[in-house]
Amino acid sequence: MALLSILYTIIFSFLLYYILNLFFGKRYPLPLPPGPKPWPIIGNMVQLGPKPHQSTAAMAQTYGPLMHLRMGFVDVVVAASASVAAQFLKTHDANFSSRPPNSGAKHLAYNYHDLVFAPYGPRWRMLRKICAVHLFSAKALDDFRHVRQEEVRTLTRALATASQKTVKLGQLLNVCTTNALARVMLGKQVFADGTGGIDPQAEEFKSMVVEMMVLAGVFNIGDFIPALDWMDIQGVAGKMKKLHARFDAFLTWILEEHKLKPINEMKEGGDLLSTLISLKNEDDENGGKLTDTEIKALLLNLFVAGTDTSSSTVEWAIAELIRNPRIMAQAQQEIDKEVGRNRLVTESDLTQLPYLEAIVKETFRLHPSTPLSLPRIASESCEINGYFIPKGSTLLVNVWAIARDPNEWSDPLEFRPERFLPGGEKPKVDVKGNDFEVIPFGAGRRICAGISLGIRMVQLMTATLVHSFNWALPSGQLPEKLNMEEAYGLTLQRADPLVVNPSPRLEAQVYVG
């Protein structure tokens, strides 16, 4: 009975707030951007549907590339064109450099102690600098080049062993990316058996990462109607807490095991975690010190953002190439000419493979790992294209819609790598945040910290798989009928995992060396 009274009180309060706001709400000096009419109280939340990147792209066709949505009590602006995205992420980047409060950061990312969701400020800059110097600098990437190549070689052997058998490619790709990153971060693999069969531990880890991406991509009602947060109507917060407990147990085990290493061994270890532990006793420029919680939060970011994003992108690339045998044959011809058939591709070969690079760019365009950018918040009110953006508005950049904009791309739904080659429509466009027509890693101050590593890893894996194997679908499946539907989360997964039959195309000794 008491609960029913509380619910009636909440509903009455919301209706009263809505009516008062309707007649006496804020008046702005300029109009808000256009957008669909919101429902009472919940706003436009229902209109987003299960795939918000697609629904907001469709809305942009009606309301334009700068839209205003009302999500509960929160103003949300959506950028769905390159020029509008540049206004937010370049011209007004400083004003949109922090994240809005959200349940994912609170329950999954150690209550904003991580790099991805931390407020813009000294602590964020410290964590960003640590990654930039020790993990993602040109020197660090070159120093650990052999690690990536060894893990890709292991992947190649696993696929050769499975020759003519059906394999779930995404699973093996995820083991490869996770072990490659773990060796740099921790000095060891996390899946000791990376040789190919379905490692239950690896499968569980991937499912945890995918679940985190799905939960983090949910528009949680409590984030937009704070009075309802405690009710956890969708059950999202509860799922997040349970998942966090699983990740925390995994990360705590890794951290405590690492601390048992002798100090001198840790200093000479060369892995990121040893460096982080050694930095705990040093003050940053503002007198703060790195804590165990921040270390685990940073490891969580790197494991989640640096593994499934790369493996999913490569899975999309191979799916597109299977559907386009002409492009596959041309890529194999280019790599054969540069590398031959008696060794595997190395990272030093990649600069000599322009068609392969174009294939990767086209994959990033059509299948960006993060279709809707991570949200940002307006620190102050501002004007964009003659419209008023209120302070506290949440910004979403529809990376997926921008990359499929017919005003920017001819035949935007067609997989056509030639568009990035000399003579194509976008020969000078890159994916590193400077050209807003395709920004799979974001742009501005909060651009993905691991962009250089991500590009290298995706190029190396894609080149190796294209060069080392011919690919066929299971018996009875036609390439042109391959399901390319998306499953929405914070990262863009395939609705149906790619199941393939690889057959080796290089000299036999390559797969056993």
C-alpha cells in the first residue's frame, strides 16, 4: 500500500511538473534545434527503438542533421552530418569535453574513476598521459610490434588447424586481440590456450565484454528521469552491478598477482601494469596519486575498448570481402605481390598495401565500432548553426549516419574501397579524427586514446586473414545472402556471428613456423 502511494505521488509530481513546464518553462534567446515532438514526461525515449543509431539517422532525414530530443528531463542534441559534427567536436570542442552523469560510468566504470568516463580535468589528463606515453606512443607501439605479430601468427595456426571445418571467426579474433593487449598490459596472455579451440574462459570473457557494451548502450530511464533511478525499471542497474562484480574479481586477481612480483622485476618488466604500480607512490602535477581503483578502471577500459572493437571490425571486414569476391581477389593479389606466399604479413608491410588500407577504411566507414559516439555534455550554453544548445545538454554524434550520408558519399551503402584511392571520391580522407566524413574513433579532445593501436591491429589482422586463407561459408549458404544485420550495443556487433570455413592458400611451412 505504501509503495502504491509513493507511485501515485511520483506520477502526480511528474504531471504537475510537465504542466507547469509547458506553460511556464524556460524561454531561450534562440530556438532549439528541430526534432520530433516529445511525449509527456518520458520525452522521445520510446521513439529511439532497439537501434538508436538507425532511428536517429531516420529522424535526421525529416528534421535535419542537427536535432533536439527530450529524454525525460534531459536535453539531447544529435549531430548527424560531418559539418554539424565538426561544429561540436572542433569549433566547440572545449565546451563538450566532459561526460554526462550515467549509470554505466557509475556502476561499471568504478564510479567515474576510469579514463573513458572521467570528467575532463587534471585526473583525466593524468590517465590520458600515462596511456599516451606508455602504451600508445609511436615508440611503445613499435616496441611491442613483435607481440601483435606473434599473436596473429597464433591465430593463423589455429585457423589452419581448423581448415575445412566450420569456425566462429569472431571468437578467435577476440582471443587474438585480448592476448595481444594483455601481453602489453600485463606481460602475459590471459588465455593461455590461444591456439584456437573454443576456450571456455575466452568465450566467457567475450560474453562479458559484449554484455558490458550492450548494457552501456542502453538508454536507461533513471539517467534521464533521476526520480525513477532508485526503481531501476529496466533492471539495467542491477545487471550492471552483477557484471561489475565479475569484472572486478578478474581485475583484482590480476592486480594482486602482479604485486607479488619483486620490485626490481616489476621495474624491468616493461608492461603497463608494472608501470602503473610503480607510479602509485608518485604525485601527479596536482599532488594526487594513482590508486588501485584507478588502475583497475584503466585496465577495464583497455580490455573492453581495445579488444572487441578491433575483433568486431575485422569480422565485418571479412564478411564484406566474402560478399565481394572481386575485392577479395584484388586484395590477395596486392599482398601476394608485396609479401609472396612463403611468409606471413608483418606490420612493416602495411605501408605498401594501399588497397588493403582502403578496405580497412571502408570497413570503418560502413561498420564503425561505436555507431553513436560516447555522450558528451555541454559545460555552457552555446549557439550552433543558429540554434540554442542549453547548458547541460547531452551530445550524441551519429557516426554511423555521417558515414552513410548521401551528401558526402556516392552509393553510400555499397562496399567500395576504391573511393579512398587516387581517382576515387575521397582519396585524402583519413579515419584519425581530422576528416569528419568518417570518424570511427571520434574526434577532438575525447578522441579514442587507442586509435593508433586500433588501426594497426585491424590492418594487420585483416591483411593476414586475406593473405593466408580462402574463405567459404558453410555448405548451402550463398555469399550474396549473408546476413549483415546489426545488433546494437555501445559497439556494433553482427546480429549473426560470422561462421566460415577457412582453407590455407600459402606454402605449408608458413603455418607451422
